[in-house]
Amino acid sequence: MQCYLAYNVIDGYEVVVNAGEKTYDPQETANYVFGRFPGANENDIERLFEENKRHAPLQNSEKPIPHDKCRQFRDILANLGDREKLCADGTVIPDLRDAEYWVNDGARWEKEKITLLGVAVPEGAILADDLANGNYQTEQSEIAAQDESDRLAALAPEQKDAEL
């Protein structure tokens, strides 16, 4: 059997979606046997088909890999985290697309969004989903105070008087 990787190209990465084995294709085998052995008699055809089996052709988004790599890719795929992707070169990259995070530039907390595959959360930043975690109470309080300050600053003078 021929092993292969099926992949999709996302943001320039060849992201593996399957690692498998190609089955034998009777039509490809017949084309090969009848093209290569045009004068074969009926008694030899079955033997020639067995000896010259051909795999289904690879598609544009598939590439052949050695048999030992096939199992490795399958194992990695089976154990990937929710926010990870496996690349055709064997590397595992983060998939945090559409994830929002908060980062402090020293003066303010800013909310940013990851839009590309392979981009990790910057050093010191906190995923918005993780802010609810009890480990980030100080940061959560700082962001809430900043949001309230921004809200009050955006009010018209008469609205501020009514608020205060």
C-alpha cells in the first residue's frame, strides 16, 4: 500500500487533515496492464493484475510519505490539542485564529485578536477566555477599571453629572 498525507493550505501552511494508505485502484491497474502487456492472453491477465497493482492516484492536496512516517503522523493527529494543527513537515503549530487576548503595553490593557494560523499569544498576554480563571484576578480588576474609566470619559457632560 502507498501511504500519503492529505492536507489543506491555510495561511501558507500545509495543514494535515489525514494520514492514510491508498487502496489499489482496479481501473488504474487495468490501464497499466493492458497498456504495458497488450498481447497478454486471458490466462495471464489475472496474474498480471495481481503482480502490477496500481494505487489510486494522488490528488492535488495529497503527497506520498514513507510507511514509517504514516503511523507517526496518525499518532500526532490523534493527540493534537483543540488549538493545534499538524503541518506536512511534521511540526505542530498553534491554531488560535479568532482568539482574543489582552496585553498590557505598560500604560493600558489592549484587546487584540489573532487572525492567522501559527500565531501564538504574545509573551505576557492573556487569552480573553482565560481571564475568568481565578489566576488573573488582578488583571481582571485592572481591565474592568480601565473599561469603566473609558466609558465615563466618553459620556457627554450632562450624562457624567447624572452618573456621578
